[in-house]
Amino acid sequence: MNRTERLLALFLLPLLCTGTVLAAGSNPEPAKKTSGQPATKKSASKKPTQAAVRPTPARPPIYDPYVSGEKAIMDTARQCIESGRHLFVNFGTNSCDLCYTANEALSDPAFRDTFFKALIPVYIDVTPGTENAKLLESYGIDPAKGLPAMAVIEFSPQKATISRNGEYAAAAKKGPDAVRIFLSQFFPRPEPKSPPPVE
């Protein structure tokens, strides 16, 4: 067993103990949303306003609902161990407005460069009812406290920081600048310079 595999087995695997491991290459189908209400015809007596007629542009998805979260985390963790960067796991859904706000933080080029030098991100769709949603429980994240949620996993030294109580979502509520401030705590700090020797 090489160093990468040892680190994955000793540190990351216990975080992923959900009891369900999807086979590599499997594509779980996302749960279809049903309201439980029978379809009803809309009243023709009201004329829709111009704003109601205009379709809203679809946002590009952030999260791929067909990706196995466990496999994606393990694959990205291997890259992190080999590169010396930290693993950034972003949990959210494509219907989550705050998830899009958090993602906007990467639109600033200087921040984006610093982010990718320190972290390798993996985006996990945790739509309720899917296999990936079970990952929230294994990480101790309460989705009722808000999404997005995140985990930053360092492999040397071994350390995990997880937003279990809605901290990442709270930053997103304040906007992209607050998300950048929140995430910057996970960037490596420059070593303090030693004073020159006294002669």
C-alpha cells in the first residue's frame, strides 16, 4: 500500500462510512420530485402579466446529479495527496440560490487563482432522496441549517474542517465577498520572516 492509499484508508474512509458504496462508474438516478398533489387546471380568467410570460433563463448547473459523491471525493482526495493541496468538498443542489451565490465567489480572478493553488474542489449534489444526500449525515452536516455546506480536508497534517451548522450558507447569505473571506481561512498563511541575525 503506497502513501496515498494509506492516507485515504486511515483518514478519509472513516468520514465516508455511510454503509453504501456505489460501484465505480455507476450512475444513480436522481430522485424525481413529486408534490403528491393531483394536477389542476389553471383558471383562464386571469391574464398573465408580461413578467409572468417571460421565461427565466436557466442557470448552468453547478452540481452533476449523476456523479457518485463517494467516488468523486476519493478520486479528488488522491489528487490532493499527490499535489499537496487540500480537498474542498462543496455540498449543495442546483435548486439552491445560496449555492450559486457561493459559487460566484470564484468569479474574482485573483481569488480564484489563490483558491485553486490551495484547494482542489469537488462539487457533490445532495438533492434529498439521492444516494449522495446520505453523505451529509456521514459528515455530520444538518441540511436543515442551510446549504451549501462544505468540508476542507487536509492530509498533512490530517485535519478536517466541516461546516456542520450552516456556517458556509450563512456566509453565502451575505454575498460573494463574505464567501471569499470565509474561504480564505483555508489558504496557507505565509511563513513569518525571521528577523535578521544581530551581529
